Amino acid sequence: MPHPIHYHFSQSFNVSALEAYKWCTDYDPNDHALMHVNAKREIMHVSKDTIILTDTYYNKNKKIIKKKLVCLYPDRLSWTSTHLMGPIKYSQFLYEIVPEGRDSCRLEFTGLQIEYNDEKKFSKKEIEMLTEKLKNEDSAAWKLLAAEMEKEYSGKG
């Protein structure tokens, strides 16, 4: 039975909103290395504002493939990522860059992760624990990305 997990967090960046948006949506085969994740990425541009990402994660002796449809909304400094294939198929994530001054902004992240469990229905406590775990994991990844972005824009990268 699928279980929808909703979560949200914010991440500050010490760069302009436009710089942050461009950096975040400039997909590269080495993106996962910035988050210290063992994975490879294939990028297919469907159109100017539509991208298919195929990410292959390597964990011990297991390989997990996730295919994502990314839709860019540059006029709104936002984008979505919808999982088309993989263990959390049909999950969707919304990213919005919010200006906070000339050289600062924040990412507003909203996640809907679909967890599949054929064996049982998750309890309310299990849902709460999973929500917190996902929020902490994704937030930690974005802290690493923020540091890399700021390093690049400060000329130290």
C-alpha cells in the first residue's frame, strides 16, 4: 500500500537568487559527488525547460535506478522533480528560490515522497519518524550543496 510522506525545509544561500537558481538547475553528471553519494547521472534535455535525469545509485552490492522528470520555471525561480521510475515512483519535489536581498536567498523545498509497503500500513508514529528522517537527509544534502555553491561563487571552487 502506498504511503504519501509530506515534508518541507528551507536552506539559505549566500548568493543572489538568480545565481542560486542557475547553479541548482545546471545539471551535471558529477552532481552526486557534491553530496558525497556514490552514483552516476545521465542527462537528457527534452526541451529548453524539460529534462530527464537517470540516476544510478550504488549501495553495497545493490544498484538502484531512478528516472526523474525535471520541469524548470525560470521566471519563477522554481522547478519540480517527479520520479517516473524507481523505488519512490510518482514522488514529486518542488524547489523554489526566494530572494532575501541582493546577495542572499533561500531554497524552499516541499517534498511528497510515496513510500511503498505491501506488507502493512504504516502507523502514525512510523510516518512521523520517516518524515523526520527524509527531512533530515535531504536537508543535510542541501547544506553540502549550499557550501559548494558558495565556494564556487566566492572564487574558491
